[in-house]
Amino acid sequence: MAPRTRRPRTYDAVKIRAAVTAQFGHLADAVRALTPEQLARPTGLGEWTVADLAAHTAWIADSLAAGLARPPAAVPELTAVEWPSATASLAGKIAEAAKETLGGAPLAELYDRAGARMAEQLAANPVGSRVLHLWVGDMTLADFLVTRAVELTVHTDDLNRAAGLDIPIDRQALAATTRLLADALALAAPGGAVEVRIPPFAVVQCIEGPRHTRGTPPGVVETDPLTWIRLATGRTQWAAALADARVTASGERADLAALLPVMS
């Protein structure tokens, strides 16, 4: 039986917009308090130090402001759920664009500038049907806001682990990130043989094979939101998460190692 086509998930754009603003504020407060020793620490993300990563998170807000400042595009080319798979081929371009935009300014200045630009552009552009002209692919404002929530959430977790911080993660941003990355997995491996549960935010079915209609599915994977985000972005390996009991998996098809990460 061919897998059923899953309707794209819809997000509350007003809530996502508030989450992006809140998460950027949490990051800005934390980054301004970083010590020189913390800024020099490695992140495990290539050669990036904490300072490099902190600067990149400022660019995430700036990229939203820049997209809103351009004339709108006609039609979207990319949806939110398609965006994670597009990021791998664009990693170098993203890094170069960020470096060019940031220009080596001090971190406090970067955050002040990016935060002000983002707030100004969001105030001038209420969430609606506007399509942003983006080099990653033209996207609706609502969808691009979800991607900004994902980026800010993922890098907040990166900074927390690299610099020994405890930056809070906005619940709406965490939920949107969990759901989008789960949906990206289902898009990459459609089917109904495995149910991936990430309480309290997401449940998706994926992988071809026997489909269940009620009761326990043939395969079940369950984990918590942060572990899922780390798995989906390559921060944690599947085997390590299983060994540490951060993931439970049952059923012959419930091995997601070959499908991860869904975003890199």
C-alpha cells in the first residue's frame, strides 16, 4: 500500500514570531555576559569557537530582518519542512553570508544591531501571506519564522553545552523545532512502519513497511525533545543515544541511524 500523503503541519505564526523574539532576547542576554575564557572554548561545530557561534546566532536574526527589507517574491519555492534537507548543501554559503554581514563587529554591537533591525522589520511586516526573496529559496514569512526558531533553538543548546550556560529555551520555539525536524524525517522516509514519539510535542510515522491502524505500531522510537533535536542535527549519534538510554527503540525497522541527521 502506498503511504498516505501527509498534510504539511501548520504553525501559529503569531506565536512563532513571539518565540523567535523571545529566544533571541535570551541569547543576547547570555552572550553579553560571556567571559573571554568562555568565548575561546571550542563548540564541536567544525573550527567554530563559542565567539564564532555567538556571532552566527546574531546573524540569524539579521537574516530575518534582511529578508523582510527586500522586495517580496511572487511565490514560495521552499516550505518549512523542506528547508532542513536544503541546509547541508548551503552550509558554506551560510557561513560566508554571515561573515560578510557581521563584519567582525563586537558581539554586543552585533546583537544590538540585529535585534533592532529584526524588531523594526517585524513591526513593519505583520505575519501574513508575504513571500520573502531568499537565496536559500523563496519562502513565506510564516515558514521562514519557523526556520529562525529552529536555528535559534539548536544554537542555544550548542552554546549551553559549549560554554557551560543555562540559557532558557522558549517552549514554543522548542515545540516548533521538535515538530519541524520530526516532520522532515517523515518527509525523507515516508511510510507507517515506525512511529516516532517525542512527547509532549510530536508524533510522526515514517519508513515503509507494515502499517498499523490501531494499537501498538510495528516499530516505536521514543525520546525527549532535546535528544531528538541533537539526533536530527547530528550533534548526537544514534548508537550513543541508545547506549545512554536517551532513546528507546523497538521493532525490526526502528533503527533511524541511516536516516539521521535530517539537518546538518
